[in-house]
Amino acid sequence: MGNGGTPAADSGTGAIRSARHLLGRLVPRRRPRHATVRRVAKWTALALTVLVVLPVVGAGTALRVSYTGETPEDVRTRGKDALWLGHAWLDGRRDAGDLAALKRRLAGTGVRDLYVHTGPLEDDGTLRQDRYPRAAWFLRAVKRELPRVRVQAWLGNVLVYGDEKAGKYPAGKGLRLADAGSRRAVVDSARQVLDTGFDGVHFDLEPLRSDDGDYLRLLDRLGPTVRAHGGLLSVAAHQIDPLPGMHTVSAAVRGRGKWWTQRYFGQVARRVDQIAVMSYDTALPLESLYGGYVAQQTVLALEAAPERVDLLMGLPFYHTDDMGHHASAETVPAAVRGVRLGLAREDRERRRFGVALYVDFAATENDWEAYRRDWCAPSGS
């Protein structure tokens, strides 16, 4: 064996190596700082992706499921529908021939109300009379040709709150509901159009933030004034939070609100005679997602709107293609199917319910055909 100490030395070295190996497994070696940063960034990105993607995937699945099911044949028009009309009807661009065509268009449908654009309101809430020079002719003609149809003055303006960033809604350009004088002027404008002979007033003020108390104060003053003149108070409403807190996220990201809380929707609905949900401009890319979303919105609105109020769901009779509206997805058939599914699930027997068609000058023959086929008449009739 030669030197008897060699085997002992080899044994000690092996033991040390084994200990180091075990220690290395228990206590990882220090990595360079840049490698640690990259690893943290990678895991952070993965965590954020999971947090964002999973809710989106879950929401998409829920909307697709919401779009499935049977649409009962009795879940169709109740004769409470409405149509938004452009300003051309009141400024002289439309004539008797156009009205005759409109009469033919509406025959056999459920349209009960016409929202004809009469404004816009000035930034101080007043309404110039030269905005609607042909109103008297239009009101007389509709009463004669369409005696069962009501004509409402559609009034609107961009709302500002004083904290807007420069861009689409620049500060100072629009109506400020926080100003009591402006609210009084809006009430006077409503009185003005009712004195002209309109059957009601339809307000579309946006972007309107959820929980805006000044808007509720305006409605509290409008209601008695409009009803004292025998008129109808109607409003266009933002969509309802599809997920809790979505109105807050929208306001933080976009600088303006897109959704209302369901609670606020109910507060608005209780102050009016008719409320029309603007259930379009959803940015959804597929018909199945959009239709499921409309079904969900219909259920949420039915839960919040009192039985005495006419609740209408908006139909997209226009074909703009941009980030907020995909014409291939937001179709009339998808919207009507969504409305019927939501109504059947939540309040099938509700009579004070309808759809609102936006807007006459952008509608196609296919839009009108789908509305008639899917909402106004039973299949095969």
C-alpha cells in the first residue's frame, strides 16, 4: 500500500466535497445582480399576465355562455320601441317625401317614440330657437301621418367637470352640471321645446360620470317641469358595470366614465319616465361576445329599472369601424338576440320594455330587415 496516510487524505477531501455539494443545494450560490433583476422582472410579468388574462378569458367565456340558449317566440316587441332621428328633420333638409318614406319604414314595427335631434344645448344650458326652424312642420306632419307616434326633442351636449385633460373633451368646452345656473337653463330649455309642441324631452348628456349628484339634482327639477306640461322625461344612459368597479377603472384609464354602477343606474331610472341604454360602442370583436354582453346588460338594467319606467336597449343602426365599435361584431341580429335572451331570463312578462334604434341616417336595409324579422315578427311570418 505504500504511504498509509494517502487513503485518509482522500477520504477527508471527499467528505468536504460532499458537504459543499449538500450546502450548495440548501443555499443557492449568489447570482449576479443583473440576473436576479431579470428573473424578478420575468416572474412579475408572468404574474401580471395571469392577473390580466385570466379575468379577460373568464369574462369572454361568460359572455359566450350568456349568448347561448333559446329565444322564446313571445319575447318580442311590446310596441315601446324608439328611433333616434338626425337634425336634418328640423333644419329643412328633410321634406314631405322623406316623411312618407319614414311612414312606410315604420309600418308594422314597434316604434312608439321618435327622438329627433333638436339641440345641441349651448354650454350654458340654453337652447337657441334657430336650431329647429322646421319643428312646427315636423310635429304637425307626424301627428297627421303617424298619429300613434310621439315626438321627443333630443337635447344633448358634452359634459365637462373641470379636471379633464386636453384631448377629445378639452376643459371649458361643454356643459358643466355643477353650475346651478346651467341646470336652471337646461330646465328652461325643456320647457321651451314642450311649449313648441313636443311630446317629451330626451336628454343625452355625456360622458356622464357614475354617481354624479348634479345630474340627479337636474333630473329632480326636470321631472316636475316636464310632467306639468304633460310631457315625457326620457334619458340616454351609459352601460352598467359588467364587473364591479369597472366605471372606476375606465375613469382612471380613459379620463372619462364609460359605465355606471347598477345602483346609480337605478337612481337615474327612478327619476324619469323612460331610459334608453346605449348598449353599443363596446369594443368587443366578435358577435358572440357582443350579443352575450347585451344579454348581460339587459339583465342588469331590468334588475335596476322600476316597473313603471319604460326600459329600452339600444340597437346599433350604424357601421363605424374604430377601436370602440367593430361593425362586424356589433350587429343588429346579435343585439336583438342578446336583448331577447336577457329579457327571457330576467323579466319575460315585462310590458314596459323595448329597443331603441341608433340612428336613422346611418341605417341600412339589412338593419331594418333584421329588426323586423328578429324583434317585430315571429319567425316564418
